[in-house]
Amino acid sequence: MIGQLCQDANDCRGRGIIVASADWLGGSAGGCAEVALPIPLALTREMSITRLGKVVPKTSILFLCDMQEKFRPTVAYFPQIVAVAARMLQVAQTLEVPVVVTEQYPQGLGPTVPELGAQALRKIPKTCFSMLVPEVERELGARPDLRSVLLCGIETQACIMSTALDLLERGLDVHVVADACSSRSQLDRLVAFTRLRQSGAFLTTSEGLVLQLVQDAAHPHFRQIQKIIKEPAPDSGLLPFFQAQNPLGN
């Protein structure tokens, strides 16, 4: 019972102890006594880190979603999105972060665009909106220490959304690189960003995420990374979204 571990339910919760009712634990119907379940300190720390969304290269993976030729004339800010995703790919390769590249129905939508710089990488074809097809699931399963997925590509309201929700459902942190994701419709893009944030994904910029991965100017690869991000990322029309006074709620 609570008295054995802390003064009351609020005290327990403040000390990182789960408080559960007796009926939830299978007690008598209508029971309302509360039972305190201690959480190991290491697990409490791990939960706190997860909520913070910290990223480190050894527990991260980069997802590049469907940046293909047929989307070039229809997706807003397509060249800018691809340029930023290419930066993320260069950084991932420098820091030895694994990379997954998918193509949506390549027979009809064409190959991945060359300027992404992913020619040497295997492309995983798919028809469903989520990137988590069996081959990608196997890739994730082979990385038991994986914690964070860095997500770039198109379209935000479709494949990015479906992929992020599937990853969140599996307990992974999802970092949506806002300046590397777009849609045909800017309304769809911006509403999708809000929906993703509501669902627990982290919205970030490419440079912000890169600097989190590096952490220290003394990092052995910092000079290489600095050259990649020396010029500001190209504008992809996000300023109106962030300047608005919370038009879509939290």
C-alpha cells in the first residue's frame, strides 16, 4: 500500500512511483485502495530522457521517404526539401548513422532523384503509405538499441504521417525534420505538422538536429559537419506557420 513507500499518492507520483488502484490490479469490484509500484531508478531516468527527445548517433536511424522524380513538379518546395534531406544524408554517413530509403510505387512514380545523393543506397519499394514494410521492420529489429528515427521526405500528410505514427506506436522517438518534409498542398503540410506534434513526434530543423547529433565542437567530425551546414538551409516556406499565433491549437 502507499503508506509503505511514501506519504500519499501525490508524494509517490513525485518520486517516480506508479500509483494504481486495487481494482486495476485485479482486486475486488469497486475497490479504490491505491497501491504504489516502485519504478527502478534507471528506468525512471530512461523515461525522462525519452521524453526529452535527445538524439545520439549510435541509437538513431535516418529515414528518407519517397523523394522521387514524379513528385518534382507537384510537391511544394521540392528542390529545397531534397537539398535539406541531402544534407541530413551527408551528416548521417559522416556520423555512421544507418539510413533507410524508400520509394513509393517506383514503376509509376519514378526513381529517387539523383540530387539526394543516395545512388549507392538500396531503395526499398512500397505501395503502402507507411515506410514500415517488412524489409524495414527487419532493419529496425536488427537494431535493439535503436531509440530515435530522423524522418525526412514526402508527403507530410501521407507517408510521413503514417510512418511517424507507426514508429511512435512502437515506442520510438520520431524527429520530423520540418525543413525536409513537404506536400503538394501547404495546408496539408502545416496541419500534418500540428497533428504529428499532437501525437508525440518532435518537430525540428535540420541544423538543430545535426547539432544535437554532434553535441561538441571538439567532436572528431565537427569540421566536416560544419562544412555541410555552413550555409543556412534553403527556405521552404515554414516561417508563416511558426509566426502564426497558434492557429491550430497545441
